[in-house]
Amino acid sequence: EEQLLESGGGLAQPGGSLRLSCAASGFTFLSYGMSWVRQGPGKGLEWVAHIIGSGSHAYYADSVKGRFTISRDNSRNTLYLQMNDLRAEDTAIYFCGHVPIPGWSIPTIDVWGQGTRVTVSS
Amino acid sequence: DIQMTQSPSSLSASVGDRVSITCRASQGIGNDLGWYQQKPGKAPKRLIYAASGLQSGVPSRFSGSGSGTEFTLTISSLEPEDFATYYCLHHNSYPYSFGQGTKLEIK
């Protein structure tokens, strides 16, 4: 069974940093592009970042570009999100999951973590 | 950047009703669109891939249609477990983006 397990959330001060992790099991991790998405309190889903299977290319929402870094360690089947210069508006539940790359039109797995809560406050 | 406009933002319906939700893209995205269901406190769940493909394990009352700039999710006959919030997500080019969401409530 495909599974993702996030960790690393918590309370951070404005301007501070946190590193989220997402451990994968039950599927061939390096074969799948992975995204982080988030959901602020009472808000909709927001796509944050994506990294392709090899880890060679990463992409970001404008709201986090230059502050967040997505990475992966395929030897450890783990996805990361390094969050620097945190702001109050980054407060959200963060989910990791597989999202297809552009042009992908064949069946693919649907796997998401349970979410990890990040709160940015002084 | 491509913007996704989803409508309606909320919808009230009864068990057994047929409902449709629409997403419009600000420019053509081919069929690079998925539909997701989210229940409170839970991760999103993909229902439809590539605009019209039914994700494995998803009931056949869910269907997707469209290509280019206009897309529709249809639930043919609502079941009690379908009351949730629905989102479209384009993956045509970076940055990806979600629609604003449609909250489906029981009438």
C-alpha cells in the first residue's frame, strides 16, 4: 500500500525556519514527481512546490519562491521542504503528495500524506 | 501563470441529485487537469486524472469532461459520503494552481 508520512511541523517565529519531511513507502518513489500543497485556516488548497522524480528540477509558487526549497533523497525515499524567512501567512497544514507532471495523461497513483501543521507566530 | 476559476463556490443538493462543477483555465491546458475531493481535516483525494480519466477505486458516479479551457466534474447521483469540498488542479505548466473550491452541502 502506498503511504506518505509527514513530519517536522510546529511553531516558528516570523523570520524563522522549519524543515518538513515526507517519508514514502509502498511505491517506487523515484518514479514520481512530488508536490507540497498547503491549506491555511479556513482557506482552500494552495499548490506550493513540485520536484520531478530525479530531483533535478524544482518549481515554486510565487508566494514562496526564494524562501522555500523542495528537495528529495531517493535513497531514503524522502521528500523535504525547507522553509526559511517564515511569515504569518505561511501558517497552514502542509500536505505532500504525487501530482502528475505536464502532459501526463495515463493512470497514476493517488497518494497523499496526512498533513503537518505549521504555525508562524511570535 | 495560469489561473483556474471554479464555480460555483458552494452548492446545496440532496442525496440522489445530479450535480456539476466547472473549472475554467485562463489559457489552454489541454487535458492536464485533475479533480480532487477533500473532507474536513483530511488530505485531498484524486477523483479524476487527465480531465476525464476515473482514478482507480473511485465510484463510477463521478465523471470528468472537457479540454482546453473548460472542464466539468459531474456526480450523477449524490451519495451521503459525497458531501465534501471539491477542487480542480491544473498541471499543464509551472506554477500549478488549484481552483478556489466548491463546497457541496446537504440540502
